[in-house]
Amino acid sequence: MIRVLIADDQALVREGFRSMIGLEEDMEVVGEATDGAEVLPAVQRLRPHVVLMDVRMPRLDGIEATRRLLALREPPRVLMLTTFDRNEYVYEAMKAGASGFLLKDARRSQLLAAIRTVAAGDALVDSAITRRLIERFCRVPVPGSATSVALAGLTERELDVLKLIARGLSNAEIAESLVIGEATVKTHVNRILAKLELRDRAQAVVLAYETGLVEPGSRT
């Protein structure tokens, strides 16, 4: 059972999400938070697997709340919610470790799929909106910079896999592109995350752009 916590200062939004999630057999809403300050104690008390986190909330916004959550020893997955599809603050949250973001006007099927995706340990990096947002706010570093050195420990194959992760490809799509088994791709992904000390694919995508491994607008 996927345990979900809803953090949003609008009662109607929380009620709507609760109603949609409550119809699913494999997930349940275990609690709500009306602002960012309530999120951390609620998570520590209720132990949700996924937090639906609004970007803009009183007292403490969703960005800072996400940073504090991800500093926990066993943090939940964070799915950012926003009414804006081009918001630098969402990028900052993903950089901190949020697993992706979703527009508040997304369809019910998209919301439920997103919750299942992040709960399974994946990230919403296959969204064109997410990639566009990352591309907009990443800056390609000067060659030889400290961030570029971060990739030095990866093998050529791992670099190939990381490039395709940054393009939003799934493990199955990466396997087809590189003509290798999907299990092999999964192994490469796990090694990439471990070597780079990253939480999930969302952070891997951000790093790929920040180091210049993948450039905005490039398709290779």
C-alpha cells in the first residue's frame, strides 16, 4: 500500500486529491499538511512513502520543506505540485532531490501514475515539461570545472546510459537504444546513482545538464 501525505494550503485541492487517491486499492492518504511547517512533523509521525508537495505555501514554502524532508535519514519521495510549468523554484526542488513535479490541473490518471512512479523509486523525467524546465535553468559549466570532474569515475557505457536518462528514456528504451538487456541497464543506472551519490534519476538528469554532458536543445 502506497502511503501518501498531501501538503497544500488550499482545502479544496487537498480534498480533491484525497478523493481521487481514496478510490485506489493500492494507495491511501495517511495525512495532510496545510503549510510547509507542518510537513516535517507530519512525515515523521505518519511515515508516508510519497508527499504531494505544493510549491507555494505560507510560513514555509514547498521548496524549503522539501530540502528539510530530504535531509531525513529515510526521507519519503517528494512529488512537487505547481500551477506553473516554467518555475525555477521547482527546478531547485528537483536539484535538492524531489522526484519530479506535476501540474495541479493534471488528469486523475496522470496524478495516480505519477504517485506510483515515484513510489517505485523512479522519477518523472520523461515529461517534456520537466526536461524543458531543467534545460532552462541549468548552465553549461566551463570545461574542466569541478562539476565536470564529478563524472570522471563513470565508464563510457555508464556515460552513454546517463545521457539517455537525461533525455527522459525509460530503462526499456535505453536497452533498445544501446542493444543491451533491460536488467543490464538497471545495473548501470544503480551504479551511476551510487558513484555520483545521487538519490534518483531526477538528480541524475539535473547533474547531466549541469556538468555539460548533455546540452540544452541537443538530441544526442
